[in-house]
Amino acid sequence: MISVTSEIFDEPQEAGELIGRIPVRNLWLLLLYASDLGSFLGRFEADVEEAPDLPSLIARLLSYAVERRLRRNLSRNYIRKEDVLTRVRGRIDIMRTYSHGLLSQGLVACRFEDHTINTPRNRLVRAALDAVATRISDTNLAHRCRNLAGDLGRIGVSGVRPSREELAADQIARHDADDRLMVTLAKIVFDLVLPTEDAGDHSLTRLERDEILVRKLFEKAVGNFFAAELDASSGWRIYQGKWFYWPMEEPSAGIDAVMPNMKTDIILDRPSAGRRIVIDTKFTGIFAKTAYREAVLKSGYIYQIFAYLRTQEKDGDPLSNKAEGILLHPVIDADVDESVTIQGHRIRFMTVNLARPSTEILARLRSLPEQEPQEEVLSHGISLSSPL
């Protein structure tokens, strides 16, 4: 059954509990899965419900994580340093010592490991506190963030944001759960909150900023949800961001430079059941309106998922010839689950209602690979499936 649905951000925001028409608690659900923090599901309910928007939610949770970490002492690590000292520490940098005539001055150039609190992860957290404090309207919360940044500075953490290389070298151990939460929230500030404020040459409205945030969360959360839920014991293999390439023949000299590649959101493989599901998430309404029909599926998205399914076909891959496709959209007012089989590939058009309780959202996502609707083959060769 097809019914017209409204867009998520087509109405003014309500204070306190909704962003657009999505409950903040459900944005927290998406955020947890998008950030590989599913183990923290069920925590921080009070902070989540009190946050008026996503930046405020991140600021609240980051402040909580930093306060908790300060009470238990921040983690330290060994950082490689080079310095000119009055005594030998670590290894002597002979070249620098002699080329600068340091010995005659009673000095020596050294390379050593320093056990310090000024680690890349702690610097990232301080930089995030300073940054998010300028992007939230709650003056008390902004003051709380600035105070915590000052506390970090007073114990020796600099405000210089670390490079990606420094962060990659500062690995978080499995037992450092508190550090993992704190650092992930700090990364979210720079990866999600700040880019939506600075993107483009024009000033974004609050609704536009929130839609960009939720779009990013939705796309990444769905992939990470399946990675967390479908482990190896279930027989499923999960691939995120896999590239497909056109099976080109007789290409011209310059076609490679201008031909777009195809990058899928999620692929689920279950060889034991002979199933492959290619999922593409779309943070838009599932229907468009034409001059002749009130609701029609968007043709561009159908072309895209069909191109994915046909280009992944290849000899020696038994899953490729019967691969299924799912176009997954968010919805507010109605659920949709329609499907059709075209040239051997079943394509489903589905929605997940982000305004429903989080348990229903998770159940809906879990149903994607599990349920197989009964098909009714029509006389014109296209098979339609009844909605779930």
C-alpha cells in the first residue's frame, strides 16, 4: 500500500524533546551506532531528554565524560620528544649536538620518551570543549565546557588540536572505555557538529544544520548497526563502503577520468543461504509527486540501486546473480515496505520510522535481512511482494 508521507524537517522544531520531528533520544541511538558506541545504549537518559538539540547533547555528554575522567585521573602515555637539555636523557642526537656546538655551552641534544598527560587524545578533548562552547546557546552549559577546558589546561594539557597522524598513533586500549567515550564524543564535535556550522558560503538555518547532522548519522548508523548485530556466528558478512566498477568494454582514452565510480553503503552476504543484500540509505522522503500521480517512487534512486545490482554480477560469484537491493528511507507518518523483482533481482523500498520508540527502530532494522515476503508472480513478468 502506498501513502504519501511528510518530510522529516518540514515543520518547525519543538523545544526540548524534538529535532525537526525526531525525538532527541532517537538521535542519540543513531549517534551511538554511527560512532561504534552501541555498548553505551541505555545510559545518559536524563541528559538525552534535556538536550534541546544535537550540539547541546554532545556538549552535555562530553562534559560528563570529561568530569568522570578527571575524577579518576586522565590517562597518560609516552610521547617521543626532542629537546636540548643540560643533562643526557634518552639518546643523544650527535649530529645536532655537534653541528650547533652545544657541548661548548654545556648542553646536549636528546631524543627521549616522555610520560605525559599532554597526549593527543587529551588535547583533542580540550580542543573540542573549547570549540563546542562557542556553538551552543545554553550559557550555563557553555560555561561548564570552558571551565573543563581550563581544568585540562591547568594540569598540563595544551589546547592545540592534534593531527590525524598523532591520533592514529595514540591507540585506545579495550579497557579504556571511559577514554573511548570521551574521545569519540570529541571527534563527533569536529566531524559532525562544527562542519554543519561552517559548511558553504551561506548562513545555514537551524533546520538546515540539524538535517545535515541527522543525514550523516542515519547513513553511518545503519551500516554500523548491522556490523554490530550480525556477527560471524549468524552466517552474515558485512561490508561497508564497498566500491563497484562498471564492466566497461572498448573504453575511450579519457573515459576513466570522467566516469563516476559506485560506492555502496552496506552489503550483507550470507553464503550458506545464497543471499546477498545491497542496502542504500537515503535521508529523503521515499516518494515524489508528479503532475499525474500524488506519490511515485523516485526514479533516480531506482536506477542507482539497479545499477549496483547489475554491475556486481560476475562469473564465479553465485550470490551476485540473485542479489537483492533495499532502498531504505526514514519516515514519520507511515511505514512503507514494497518490493518488485526485475530481471532476477528483488528490490525493496522500505522506511524506518525515526519518531517511534528506539526498540521499534532496532526491530525494524533487524527485520531487513531476516524477513522474506511471499512473492506473487504477475502476468507481465514482474513479481510484487506483499508488505511486511
